[in-house]
Amino acid sequence: MVPMVLFITGFVFLLGQFGAPDLALERTLRLNNNVFDPEIYENLKINMGLDGTPIERFGRFVTNAVRGDFGVSYSLPGNPDVGRLILGSLPISLQLGLAALVLSLLVGIPAGVLSALYRNRPLDYIIVTLGTVLSSIPPFVLAPVALVLLVSTFRILPSTGFGWHGLFSVETLLPAAVLAAGPLLVVLRFTRSSVIDVLSQDYIRAARAKGLSTFSLVRRHVIRNAMTPVLSALGVVAGFLLSGTIFVETVFGIKGFGHVTVTAFQSGDVNTVAAATLVSGLIAALVNLGTDVLYGVLDPRVKVNA
């Protein structure tokens, strides 16, 4: 986990050094009536931590980040502390991601089971096709289309303004549904292939021979045994949710973690972007670690050898 997160963060940080605007130069011109002053410029570079080589700056960033200090944002009004900025916005995105994850599982798993039970029949083709279409539409396209159709045209959902209104508010349903559309196909396909594999096992044939109905068979034997491979999809789903929140929060005006990342990226705030990348990488890595641990919970045959 540690090398992977450091590599991703370092790549983003070093890439930003060559593409971001010179914040020290911008502040020098702003403080000195658009007249460049070398002394002010050099002092600002030191104070803002922009002096030294990119490798040295990254080393300082990692050293401070380990202590929980991400510095301040020099591109946002008031120069807020980056750590507090992330801590204030991350819970919103985590709640939105959790809602999207629950929706994708509530829809994807039953759809995958139905698709497997009716394999190579019209219902199977319809489910897979609908899942493919929904997952193929990018969030920045699906979000405004959903707003126009469900809120403005057909008025299925109330129009109560943008922003975050809480996890259990009606306003959360649409952005969560848009965010869940991306990973839906992943959950559906993993569930479908896993259920098909379980249905071909000998103990399932024996249960059928005893006269168990399809519903009882699925409830007692299929679901639990089929869910272990589906867990491997959670890492992919986490990646979808982390990247999707950027677009969804921008469209719906939700000032969460994705909104902070976009604002920092647009203003060339490399420190904030690197901090956001570090936090995102840690979340993705922890989700994958949790997935590995859950394997042993669902399937006692899975053991971790030191």
C-alpha cells in the first residue's frame, strides 16, 4: 500500500510542478502593482515552500504530510489550511459515495442474479444491455441529462436547489444514482458470472433434485457462495466512485472532496491536489485491504499465511 500511494502522489506532485502556474509570481505581481520584484519573489517562494528542486519540494511535502501537515492553499481566499479543508469536505463525498455504493449493490446484485438465472434469454440480454448503456455514459453527461429529464421535464424529483442537504435527504438520491451508474455494470457482471459458476456446482444439482424451489435455492445456497468473487469488484467500484464524485459534485454544486480537488486543480494549487491524491490513494488502498480481509469472513477456506 505504502509504495503504491507514494508513487501515485509523487507522480501527480511532480507533474504539477511543470504544468501549474507560478503562484509566487502571481502573488508578487498582485502585491507590487503588477511590477516584478526579484526580492519579493524569492522571499515568497521560500515562505510558500516553492523553493528548491521538485524532488526537494516533494520530500518536504511527504515529511510534513506524515505529521498531518499539508500546508495551506495559496489559491483559495483566506489561504485555508489544506488538512482542515479536506477534513471538512471529505465526509460529504464519503456519504455520497456510500449512498452510490449501496444503490449500485441493491440494483447490481439482484440484476446479476436474474441475468444468471435467465442466461442467454431475452431478460438476460435486456439487463446486460441496460447496464452497459448506463455505465457507458460519463457522469458529466448523465448528470445534466438526469436533471433535465427527472427534475425539469417530468418533475419526478423535486427541484430544491443545488448543494448538500444530508445523506438521507431526497436531494441526495439523484447525484447518488448518477454516481452509481458507473460501477453498476461491474457489480452486475461479477454477480452474473459468479452465480453462473455456482449454479453449475454438484451441490446445487443435488439441492434441485431434492425439490428446492429456485427462490429457496438462491436464498440458501447461491447468494452466500457467489458473493466472495463479487468482493473483488469493490476495489474497482471504489475507483469509479472516487473519480465520479469530481464530476457529480461539480454539476450538482456539492462542495465536497471532489469540488475541492477540481478547484485546486483549476487554480494550479499543487499542494492541495497532491494532498487530495494522497487521501484518495489511501482510501482506495484501504478498500482493497478491507476486501482481502472480507474474503476470509465469507469464505473460511481463504487463509492469509505470514
